[in-house]
Amino acid sequence: MYRGREGMLAWAAHRAAGVGIVLFLVAHVIDISLMGFGPKSFNAMLHLYTNPIARLGEVVLLAAVLFHALNGIRIGIIDFSPCGVRIHRALFYAVVVVFLAVFLPAAYVLLRDIIL
């Protein structure tokens, strides 16, 4: 299953997305904790999120959360279905199709202010 093909790619992407989500959560806890230093420092941090680079970060976060969730469902099917291992490649491609079908319109909505 993990010999450099779909299974290995899904495994690596799942881990990378998980690490990215954890890093975001750490950053989120830090920026929310700025509220304890007063509204001025918190509002300065919120102003940074209007930056186009921060909008790109939101799109990357969306991609990480969406892929991680869909691939987690795939892993659950593989683990708990008697035929899961046999169909893991088809499940991987299903995850990719659903990911693209959801991610592309959502990314457009998030980035349309920057693009247009």
C-alpha cells in the first residue's frame, strides 16, 4: 500500500496537512492571547489579517483542513471496511475529486477581492 504511489502520497499529504493545522492552532492561540494585552495590540494583529498574504494563508488553511478531513474519512473506510484496502486507490482519487470540487469554488470566494 505504501510504495510511493497513491497510498504514500495520501500518507505524506495527510501528515503535512496535520502539521500545518497544528501550527495554525498554535498561532491562533497566540494571537487570541493578545487580547489580554489590551484592544490596541489585538486590533493591530487583526489588521495584519487584511493583508493579501494572510488571505493566501487562509486558502492554504482551507486546503489543509479540507484534505485532512476527506482523507481521514478515506482512512476510516480503509480501516473499517472489509474491502477498504482493495479500493484504496479509488478512494484516493475520490478524495482528490471531492477536494477539488469543494476547494476551487471556496478558494475563489476567499480570493476574489484580491483577484478582481
